[in-house]
Amino acid sequence: MDDFKIDIANLIAKGRRNLNKHVEGVEITAPGITFVLSPHDPEVTSAKKAVIFLSDRRVLNSKECCDNCIDRSLESLSKIREYVVCQQQELAHLSDGGLYLMFEFVVDAIRQFLTYSEYLERDYEPRGGPISDFRRHPDARKAYFEALKQLREHIAATMHQIRIIAGTDPRKIPDNLRFRGWKANCYSDTSTKTQNAEQE
């Protein structure tokens, strides 16, 4: 099976169509997009809620999530996705806004990761039926945690943008959760080509 890569090409294209409407505010950056956002109050409130919720998720923190808890981490990621979708529903009237797009970055990446995990289960599942954690095939476990690392990098970068919208003091962010740039190796060739096309 190919390595896990996140495809954000469609979201980049959507951002180019809908954003850059504001002339002043805070600057938000994502692969292939830089835009200025003057958040409406519902966006600020929703961003603050998301920061509180996501900052406490162990599955997103490599220092806290153990390497023998695949089943629990998959369940936690599903809950994160469900929470963020609920936040999107509250922002339905601002679906062309920057925060909504950042939420889509989280939701869509988790969806892709869960699909990839299902493929791993299918490809490595023994004849006896589904298994979990240490009973998984070593190659499946390795691929899973390598993919989770990519997902964490992506969500951490997205969370930085959400913190900007929320007005979070960067000095209060734990060092291991601080923004260190969008990692190109997390993304598919399709996304990379979309980014390069924007820069030309």
C-alpha cells in the first residue's frame, strides 16, 4: 500500500474562490493560500471553542498518545471529526469564511486517514477476522503510526491558523504544539501541483 498523503487540492481551490475578500484583519496561511481574515464574532467564538477542545485531545499529541492504542485513537479521531462538523453546522451561514475552511481541513484529513486505516485493516486482516493493537500485523502498525504522524502535522498547522482567528496568545501554546510550518511531505502530488500552480 502507498504511504498516506493528505489531498487538500479541492480545499485549496475552494479557498481561492471564496477568500481574500477582506482588506484588513489577521493573516491566515495554508498551503497555496494566504488571505486576510476579519473574523465575525461567531467565528471567533467557534474558534475559541475548537482550540479548547482540540488542545486536550491526546491522540493529536505524540507525547501523550501511547503506541499501543490504535483502537482508542481511531475512536478519538472520529469524535474529533464529529465535534468539528458540529462547529461547521453552527457556521453554516459563514461557509465561505476562513474558519469554516480550516475546519474542512481538519474534517477532510481525518476522513482520509480513517479511510486509509480501513484499507490497512483490509490488507493485513488475518483469516480469523478483525484484530486490534499489538495483534495487528507489524507492517500495518508501522504504516498506521507513520500516517498518524502526518495527520498530526497537518492538524497542528491548521490549529495554528484557528488559534490566530481565536486571538490566542502564542506564548501560552505548549512548545510541542507550536506551529513549525506546513510540511510538504504530508500532502499528495495533486495538492503540491495545485500549490505550485498558484505560485507561478
